[in-house]
Amino acid sequence: MTIPEHRRHATAYWTVRPGRGELRTEDLPEPQDGEALVRALYSGISRGTELLVHHGQVPDSVADTMRAPHQDGDFPAPVKYGYLSVGVVEQGPDDWKGRTVFCLHPHQDHYVVPVGGLTRVPDGVPPRRAVLTGMVETALNALWEAGPRLGDRVAVVGGGLLGGTLATLLTKFPLGRLELVDVDPAKKRIATALGVDFAHPNDAQPDCDIVFHCSATSDGLQRSLQLAGDEAEIIELSWYGDNPVHVPLGEDFHARRLSIIASQVAVVAKARRHRRSTQERLETAVGLLEDPAFDLFLSQDTSFAELPQTMEKLAEDGGGSACHVVSYRAPQPEE
């Protein structure tokens, strides 16, 4: 089936130089066998990784590893980057037409991709909430890495989007203790809504079996090492870009036989790698989003047309616990 005339072009967001983005029009290819034309409904901005890309802070040494599945261009710029897109299949195989899907695609209003790159969004998951699929997938991978056990004492250091998402999943485990740790007292609101204990780093409880570090700061990593019990594991989820990181491996690090384990979502965690594909991991992640608690981590919508200005504003204010939601719905006419 030929793409209608009004669908032969797409609009996409590009980082054109460090600190500056713009919307560009590009040709849309005809879907081939096994491909689908997707109309975007929402996309999400991950303030951590995407703001590092916006600032041009992706190190050359990991530029290939950092490539998103449908990225165009190269770091630092110009580059079309992003990986949290939810839309509806308008053209494609019959069993995909009309389905709401998640795709690891940059911010773009229409796109053509192989159906193998799409994940069906269950009926019980609102399309807007489904933009968190990538965050939940990252948190799920960390849980597979750590393998929490019955009665474990667990701390999540860093109550931002990833830390909060991880804490939400950890509430499903029969833990002995779960504490969300952050320097920002405003993060207590998230912990309270989840029914999780909250603590400032100075007041957090020590002797943890597992510490998940998500603050992307040297201070947070140092405190994570201090909160871990003897021979415990610190699961490092932070990504620092090209920012230097101080890791305190002196003092009692060796005497207490602590372990820092890197958790990286590009591959399935070692404990499940031989029995789960990345697609199966995505399907598990999007299914977990039936829990309405995840709405805590969604911002108010801004329009796709405003995305260049939105990205600049996010770069200025930095933090936040929400995934910024970009809406592709046409604005309603004023009455």
C-alpha cells in the first residue's frame, strides 16, 4: 500500500550542535514487507542520557555503544537521538494495523521501521504511560543483575526517574527493608506515594544487602559504598558521560570485599542472558506498566512543535523525577 501524499514526509527532532536542537523535515520511505508506518502519539525525554547528548557530552570511546537503534547522524552533532516513542501502526502487516506500539525511536511524528523493532502495548497500559517502557526495562535489567532475595535490606540511592522507577518495582518484592535515599527532601513525596521509607544520605540505614546507585554523582557512589554491608553488592546504574568520577576504593573497600557491578541496558543481564532476549525483556517491561503507580513519573505534556524550546528549558533546570512527555496530538482549535 502506497503512503498517502500527506504522509510522505516526517518531522523529526535533531541536535544540530551542542546545546541547540531543531525540527527538520525528511522524506518518509514506503513500507516494505515486514515493515510498518507508525504515527507517534507520545515520546519521552530521559533527562539523564538525552541531556548529555544535548550538551554534546558523549565520550568518543562509547559513541558506538551509545547509538540508539534508529539513530541518524553521529555524536556530538548533528544527530537524531531518542528511544522512548509510543504510536499507532497506520500501515503494515494485518496483525499490526491499528495496534498501539512502543519503539526505541527518536522524536519523530511518523516513521517506518521493521515490525521486529516494535513492542505491542497491552490494552491495560495507557499509551502515555507506555513511554516509560525504556526506563522500566533499565530497572528490570538491574533487578535481574542483582537478584534480590527474601528479606533483603535494600537501598536505592538517587530518587530521580530511574531510581523512582526501580523503587516502584522493588515494592513488589518481599524485602526486609527498602529505603529511597536522596539529598532532595522533595523526593520524599515519591517515596511516600509508593509506601517506601525515605532518608537523607546522612540518615540512611547501613548494612544493606544490595545498594542500587542512580544519583550520577561521586558523592552518591561514595555513600552507596558506605551503606553496603560486608561483601555486599553495589549495582551502578548511573551514566556520567564524560564527567570525571571519584570512586573511593581506599579505606575499607577491600577489607569488606565490596563489589561494584555495572548495569547497562544494551545487553540482557548475565543472569538471564541465555534465557531472555532483549525483545522478551521489553515485553516484560511494558507489561509491568499496568501499575498506575508509574504515573508518578510522568510530567505534564508539551507539544512536539515546542520540542527545541523544551529541550533548552530542561537543560537549564537539570534535575527532576519525571520523564518529560512530548505529545504529538494536534492542538484543539480555540472556541
